[in-house]
Amino acid sequence: MSDRKDLILEEVRKYHQEASPEREFIPGTTEIWPSGAVLEDADRVALVEAALEMRIAAGTSSRKFESQFARRLKRRKAHLTNSGSSANLLAVSALTSHVLEDRRLKPGDEVITVAAGFPTTVNPILQNGLIPVFVDVDLTTCNATADRVAAAIGPKTRAIIIAHALGNPFEVTEIAQLAQEHDLFLIEDNCDAVGSLYDGKLTGTFGDLTTVSFYPAHHLTMGEGGCVLTSNLALARIVESLRDWGRDCWCEPGENDRCLKRFKYQMGTLPAGYDHKYIFSHVGYNLKATDIQAALGLTQLAKLDSFIEARQRNWRRLREGLDGVPGLLLPEATPRSEPSWFGFVITVDPKAPFSRAELVDFLEGRKIGTRRLFAGNLTRHPAYIDQPHRIVGELTNSDIITEHTFWIGVYPALTDEMLDYVTASIKEFVAARG
């Protein structure tokens, strides 16, 4: 059986090489995606091997990935989820758990976040009956600042959840200090920033909880998938319960009586000795990932350092190539940071003789993919207009981002030739309208 499996996997490697040949880059014809997964023969083999072994639920690969990823991000615990959005939902929901007693978040409590971001950072606040408090961002970093967050802290503030925008860290040392001084929880949405550093420390290591996404656009992919990480064992236990139907038991599926007292618990008003595998201590979900996803995650994780280096190299090439181009506001790394970039953001000066829409149309016409800075100002979207929220200060830059900002790709599959074509195309467009 082992020989047959080895033969199958060798054929999978050959198939991958045949199905994924290197293609010549043809300017204006070959699509330059803003993001995407980088998948090699080892990734395809890992998926097929997991399928051959019929590892269709969370199991060995999931636990192995959680352990390795927690070590890589310097957290004590990692819990895989079916998406980064679910990871954010679990992180915020965990803060409402009765286990936290007087520290638990209750409906009506306020959570500080940014207006210019992705909805799934904000949605869990509303889904838990909490009130988002929106602050503005800096235009060159696309991040909130500690001063803005400090100004938003009020008598009902209980937590902060902010994403490191496009891989660029926000002022997380200072904001973590604010959280500590005011007894607030801090959640770092690290979905775009795996491997980023601030003050020499990995983002995701400053807050009470951090979240990651493994959607194909992100640094690592499982197709879909996400993760919640923490070094707080009480929070980790809550996250696990909420993820796994809300059950109180921590045995893995198929595992029995790890605690040696499966039939010795008495909880709630249940009879003594009720099977602990079916005692529920939270109103939870089923947000687990599968071993097939985790098998892919393990091969991707082995390449994380090279992925980060490629993203940083590609970002620098674009930044140097576009430096000084009139009418464009180019990105800057947050001081004291070393970003693991997700994308290269460009804001068209409102006074420029061309618009963002015109530049984007030109680039898209040349098969150069672009994306908006996610939702822009979330408070202007129909989903949020009538939702309870508070705004602190003017959202001037969030509105500028909504009107004038987009980003282009830096992900590892992009070649120097592609990046130079992007740079030359932008320069050509600007010069023609100068």
C-alpha cells in the first residue's frame, strides 16, 4: 500500500509540473494579479496525500499546524478556523464569555476600530451587540494612530480591534500601552501582516488575541481558513469552546476521556455524571477547519520566510520605481516597523490633473489588476448607516481613501519584469496627463 501511495504522489508531482508550466510574460496581455496564492508541487502533493488518507475532518495535520504556527508567531495557543472572518468573530465573541466575569464585554459596550478597513473587523462588534467607535487613519500608512485611539476612549470603552493595514503595522506598542492603562482588551487583526515587525517584535504578539486569514490572497493559504492565537490560556479555552459548538469538553473528535473524568462532571442543572462530551458551556458555533486544509497550510508555512522576503522586495521595487511621480501619494512604512507587505497602496492627489478612476481604468486596460483599499469609509456603506456606532473626530482621510485610493500587488509570484511594466505604465499615464 505504501509503495502504491508513493507512486501516486510521484505522479501528482509530475502532473503539477505539466499543469503549471512557466509562461512567458507578455506586457498588456498577461494578467498581473494584485494578489494570489503561490502553489508548488509540494502543496498539491500535500492535498492529495491528505485526501488519500481520508483525513476529511480536523485531525493530525490540524493539530500539527496549530502547534507550528503558534511557535512561529510566538503565541502559546493557536486555533484553526474555517476563515479569517470566523477568526475575528471568535476573538470578539470570546471577550463576551461569562468565564471572564466582571471583565466580560456586554451589549452596549464600546469597541474602538477604524473606519477605513474590511467589514469583518467590524462585523463581530455589531454581531455581539457592541458599539463600534470609528477613528480616522493616516494617509501614508493607512493606519490609526495612538493619539486617535486615545481620543476615542470613553466611559463605555472596553476593547480595541484594529487591523495592520496592508501589512503595515499600526502603532501597536503605544496602543497596547493605552489598552493596559485603561484596562481594555486589544485584538490585533493580523490577517494582512503575518511576519510584520514593530519595535522588533512580531505583530500579533502585542494584544490579548490575534487573528489571521488563509484566504488565497494572504501570506499563506489553505484555500479558505483562519486562525485565532493567544498566550492567555483562559481566552484560548473560550475560543476553542466557541469554535467547537460551545462544548465544555476539550477532547478531540474520536478521543475519549482525556481528563479521566468524562462521566464525573456536574454542570448547570444536568444530572451528575452527564457525558462531558455533550455538556455545553457557551452558545457557540462550528467554525473548524479540516485536515485537508491544514495539510496545505503546513507546506505553505515552510515557505513563509521566502514569501515575506519576496513581498518586501517587490514593494521596494515599486516604491523606488514610482518615487517622485507627480500627483501620487505613495505609501510609507510606519516608523519603527518592518512590514511584511500585503499590497502597494497609491492615493491620487485630489488636485492631480487625473482621477483615481482614470488611472485604474488605464491599468486595468493593460491587464494590471487593482483593488480598492477594501471598504474605504465603512460608515458610508448601506450596511452600516443605520447601525449603532460612534465617530470620534473627522473621518477626512477615510473619505479621501474612499474617493482616491487603490492598491496594486506585491505577492511573490510577481516578477521584476511585471513590476517594471506596472511602474512604466503608471509613469506613462501620468506623463500623458501632465
